[in-house]
Amino acid sequence: MSLQAVKEGATPPEGSTPSHDIELAPRDEAIFFLLLGAEVEHALMVQYLYAGYSIDPMAAPAEQRATVQKWQSDILAIAREEMGHLITVQNLLRCIGGPLSLAREEFPIDTGYYPFSFVLEPLSLDSLAKYVVAEMPLNPNVPKKEMDEIKKRASKGNAGVAVTRVGALYKRVLDLVKTIDAGDFQSGTLGYQADFAAWGRGNTRAPRDGVRPGPSEPQVIVDPIGDMKAAIHALEGVSEQGEGQELCPHEEESHFMRFLTIYRAFQNAPKGIVKKVPVNPTTRQGQKSSISNATSILWAQLSDMRYRLLLDLLSHALSLSGSLTAEAAPSPRGRLIAGAFGEMYNLRALSGIIMAQPLADPETEKRAGPPFEMPYTLQLPDLEPSRWRAHRDVLTATGILITRLLKLDGLNPDNVNYLNTLAAQDVAFQSYVAQLLAPSIAQGL
């Protein structure tokens, strides 16, 4: 049975356990739902980023600007934590022998055990309601009348379909993990897995020492997993960070509580703080939210190519083991991880630029938005030299887009500086790739 079959099924009743109609062995079934979980984490991360980027704190009155800035910071922090969840799911898949996956849905679908249909949209009460319900625990400590109203609004924002709790999926995986044979947890894969030391840069490790952090500070979970105990610990940590279950109540505010706090306050939000960006922007022409301004299209295409590069670098890095350095310089694995973090920052910078660009011609108040369109493939070549060639080709394509943008008149000077800096970084990366490929080319590989 395919993941699509689960996703296209009827929306499960609240509190139900994810299931399907073909009986699988526990390890196999855990892999099945972990792949679905990876798609969910990826999709939530991108949707939260778009919602966070859509906020304009400077449009708020001076006395409310700090509050609006905190809403944005909290949402973007949650998105970064979702990235940690996504990577931890990859670690668990690696440990129990499943394939890694950075896939996600791109177009609205019948959700099944997806929390809600994938949609890039500016922040609103409807979208916040969806986020609250998706992240909520089974029995939230919220007045029933208020929670019922939020669920009703969430359903309205999801084309009339009830929003599903992400926690139900992780509860199912947790139950399955406890039944997997001990010998199927492959501790020898730890060298290939992500850990906080390599992947937590710029963030704080999710605390386990009784110290409660500030709510806007990302608390990233990146747990290596070598046995059942570590798998259970990681799954409980991911679930707790989302739902705020009473496992370790001293820890940071959950995604559920942070979104609920924003939802309550957003009902009295100052007008004009959400940018006039489209729902589901696309570079494909002839659609309702098509980006048709010539300059904006180039920026959007550049963003999509950097998104592709990010996914490729993540996938490649998770296929390698070993030190991050070699002879006082970055090892290939270290260079891939550093490159992935660089692309995360590039996507934020490009999103800010795109959301200041016109959506169409003639120009109106409507702005464009980063499409986050998936590449034509997420599969990297089997042979290592060809993987580096894939990165080289993406860099070549982005170089063409950068050149086209720099030839345009009237570009913001800050944007010109950014493009020149990006081009210089790409040249350095291209040089690194060429050095790596030289021995392989000599061998005909």
C-alpha cells in the first residue's frame, strides 16, 4: 500500500490511531509511517516559513512593533525546530534500515493523516487555527468552547475538512518502535547520522537540564539513534516539543502553546502587518497566483534553485560518514553540511526580497512570494562523483539567473550586493567541486 493511499483516505476521527488495510511487520510499518512523518515535517516547515516571512513588523504601530516581531520570531523558531524533527526522523529511518526521504506534497490534497492540505499562505486567523489544531495534544488544557471554535475555524481554512493532529502519527510510530526486534536497531549507522554538534549551529539544543529558555529561541532536537531506548527518547522529545505533553513540563513552550498564544493575540492584531502576498505562488504561468512580473520571476526561480540545492545537500550529507574536517580544511561531509546551512540563510534572504517584488504587471499592491516548488527529482545519483556533478549543475543554473538579474536596471543596491556575494560564494563552491572531481574524471568516473 502506498503513502498516497493513506493520504487520500477519509479523515480519521480525533484520537484514532493511524492504520492501513495491509498488515505489515512492525519494522516495516514503522518505516511506512516515518516516511509519512518526514513528509509532514517538511511540509509544516515550509508552510510555517512562508507564514512567518509574510509578517511585516515595521508596518505595526511603534508601540506594538515588538509584539508583532515576537510573533514572527516565534513562528520562524518553530519552523527551524521542524527542521530538527525532519532530520531526527531521517536518523530513525537510518537506524532501523529504512530509506531516507526529504519528499513533501506540493499541491492541495485530501489530507487523510496529513494534518491539513499543503498551502503556502500569508498568516491569518484561519491558518493559525490550522497550526494550533495540528500541533495540539489529544486532551489540550484549553476551554472546550474556545477549542471548538478554533477547530471550526481550522476546518474552514482547510476547505471544510477537519484538521488532523500530528501527534497521532507519532504515537503510532512510538508504539511500533517498542515492538521492533532489538537486532533491527543498527548502532553501526551512527556515523552516518546527524547530531547536534554538526547540525545545531546557530541554535540551542532542546534542554534536558531543567532550564527553561525564552519562547522565541529555537530549541532544536537532532538526536542520533542507535537503539530502542534512544529511538523512544527522540520520538517523545519530538512529540513533546509539538504538543507539550506533560513528560518534562520544565522545558520550552510547545509549538501548540506558542501558536495558541499567537492565535489569541492575533484577533486584535494591528491592520497592515501581513504582506499582500499570494496563496500558493508559482512560477508556472496561467494560474491564479502566477508570478508574472519579469523581474519577480527571476527572483522566484533563483529561490527555487537554492531550495533544490538545499535538499540535495541535505540528502548527500546524510549519506556520508566521518569527520567534518580533513587536513585542517572541511571534509566533503563538512562542506555539504556548511553548504546546507548557507542555503537556509539564502532562502530567508531571497524570501524577503521576493515578498517586496510585484506579483504581476501592471504593478499593484499585490506582492510576490517564494514558491518553494519541488525539483523534478529528489533522487541523487548512485555514484559519488555524479552527486557532486549534480550540485555543480545547480550552481551553474543559479549563476545564469544571477547574471540575468544583475543585468537589469533599477535593482536595489542591497540586492545587487547580495547577488554579487552569492555569485562569489558559488564560484568558490564550484572550485571545491572541481578539485573533488579531478581524480574521478582522470579515472573516467
